[in-house]
Amino acid sequence: MAILVTGGTGYIGSHTVIELLNNGEEIVIVDNLVNSKKTNLDRIKKITNKMPKFYKVDILNEKELEKVFKENKIDKVIHFAGLKAVGESVKKPLLYYQNNVTGTITLLKVMEKYNCKNIVFSSSATVYGTKTIECKEEMGRGETTNPYGTAKAIVEKILEDIYKSDNTWNIAILRYFNPIGAHESGLIGEEPNGIPNNLMPYIQKVAAKELPELSVFGNDYDTIDGTGVRDYIHVVDLAKGHVKAIEKLNNSNGGIYTYNLGTGNGYSVLQIIKAFEKVNGIQIPYKIVERRPGDLAKYYANVSKAREELGWVATKNIEDMCKDTWRYVQNELNGK
Ligand code: NAD
Ligand code: UFG
């Protein structure tokens, strides 16, 4: 039996595929390559010695998706496919609801038709809204502030309703905090298109001298040094969380489980800059600018549920995240 990984050539998907292949799983990837490159498959092969089966398919295309289910014995799905730029989602809400909500509904319909009722869904800490500093699963969802976040909350609700209607479904909702870093081989990492919105991709471009300086969005928050605090998690730790989630589904006859995947520690923007500079011996020029609208001062994960129920904890620290990111960027610059 195979695991279908939607969005499997993307940033988190490709790291997860590596961990799954290393764990002996058979993998089928579906991705429309809207935000990733097919060459990631060769890199996955280089790291694992295994080539996952790949279909260039849009999850909105029900017929094509059905073909994938017809041609393979799929009993579980890890669903990463989606658009993820928060700012773009504000400008193009219909695109985001269509791709991220309708795309998921299409996938779920096909899964149901082929009697595949095991799914791991990529959710986000954004579903907590403005509710909290230390986010706990049992607090439930808060008020989302952009279509990207609302789409995540809607999909979580859809999954809950599906489980209510048929409790033979086995569903793991994983709420990621801030994934950064790259595979330690330096072969796979995050490759943002254009000018990045997120902190680490921006630091990468400044470090590579593709952008002159980082803008730090506000230094007057009620935090350790006035800059925003987030729970950054190494993408390989995050990927390993998915292997644990699959194990959880394997041992369950039906259920819906929601887990935070973070480290439980918050770091400020300035702490990240300093760590990156220190471990890599490189300067990151920055200037303090206005706060970015919609940003929260500080939030991080409570990770006890994932630790207790999945037996999963993040093991990599901020230094690992900064070192691995820079190794990947250097390899890319050297045309590896
Ligand atoms: P990514 O853009 O690198 O990967 C997503 C992949 O999905 C891409 O390869 C893209 O080509 C593919 N895709 C998009 N729409 C598709 C469609 N309609 N059909 C088929 N393929 C499609 O992003 P990522 O950072 O790896 O994120 C993976 C998932 O995790 C997303 O659902 C994202 O919302 C979620 N997430 C990401 C973060 C983060 O900070 N990176 C945080 C929380 C949640
Ligand atoms: N920041 C800067 N300068 C930049 C970019 C970011 O100072 O150029 C700051 C932000 O103000 C924030 C911190 O760095 O304090 C992290 O910002 P990111 O944009 O990297 O991440 P966010 O926490 O804003 O958002 C991320 C994902 C969203 C997801 C959210 C959920 O990008 O997809 O986490 O927690 F919804």
C-alpha cells in the first residue's frame, strides 16, 4: 500500500517524502508544480536512493486525481498541496478558497470514492487567530485574519464534519508553527519566488547579497527585545512529525486528532538575526521599520500533546536551523 503525498515536491512535502522513504514507505506524489520544481525528485533520489512515483496533477482535477487512485493502491494521504502566501490571499481570496478549500474537497471526494479514509492535513498555527500566546490544541480555533488562515480553519471544520458523519475516518490535523531550515545534505530547502514575505527566506536572500538589507517589522512589541516572537521549527523535525502521525493513524480504527508541531520555544527577530550571523560568520544588515499590519507580538506552541500522544519532540535548535539554511543557499549559489 502507498501513501499519496499531495504537494510532495514542495518545501515541507519533499522533506517529509525523504523521511517516509527512509522509513520504508511506498510514496506517490501529486503536485502541479505551481510552487516547486520537478528537479526536487532527483534530489530526493540522491538522498534516499529511491525515486518516488510522481504525477503532475492539479488536485482540483477530479478525473486526473481518480486516475492516480486507480493506478495505485493508496490507503493514506498526506495533504500538503496548497497556496501559502498570506498577503496574496488577501488580494486574491477566491484563488485561495478555490485552490485550498475546493482542492481539498475534491481530494476528499476521490478518497471517499476509493475507500481511502486516512488523511494527515497540513494546518497552521494561524487558526488560533489572535487568541493566545501559548497555543494549546484544546483551546480551539480563534478568529482568522486573512483568507489563507480562514481556508485552513474551514478545512479543519470540514474534516471534523466528515469524521462526525462517518467515524471510520482517521484524521490527523497538524498545526505547524514557523518551519525554517533545510535538509542537512544541503540539497533540499526553501526556494522562495521573488521577494520573500517570511523572515528566514528574506534573511537567506540578504545573506546571499541578492537583497541589500532586512526590514525588521517593529521593535516596540511587548517582547524580550521589542521584535516579534515566533516558534521556529526545523523542517526535518516537522517532517518527522508526519511519520509519527502516520504511525498514529496506523494504530487507530478511526478518530480525529489535532497536534501542534513546534518546539515550544519563542525566538525574536533579532535573536534569529544574531544566531544566523554567529553560526554562519556572516553579517545580516537590517533596519527597523513600521510594524507589519496583522502581525502578532508573540506566540508559540504548547507541545505536550504531540509529545505524549505521538512520542514526537523537535530535536534541532535555532543554530541547526540557521546553519542548514545557509548550507542549502550556498549549494544553490554554487549551482549544485
Ligand atoms: P510549498 O508551496 O513549498 O508546497 C506546496 C506544494 O503544493 C507546492 O509544491 C505546490 O506546487 C503544490 N500545489 C499547490 N496547489 C496545488 C494544486 N492545486 N494541485 C497540486 N499541487 C498544488 O509550501 P510548504 O511550505 O511546503 O507548505 C506545505 C503545506 O503546509 C501548505 O498547505 C501550507 O499551507 C502548510 N503550512 C506551511 C507553513 C510554512 O510556513 N511553510 C506553515 C503552516 C502551514
Ligand atoms: N519579519 C520581519 N521582517 C520580514 C519578515 C518577517 O521582521 O521581512 C518578522 C515578522 O514581523 C514576524 C516574524 O518575523 O515577527 C516572522 O514572520 P514570518 O512572515 O516569517 O511568519 P509569520 O509568523 O508571520 O507567518 C507564518 C507563516 C504563515 C502562517 C503563520 C502561522 O508565514 O503562513 O506563520 O503561524 F499562517
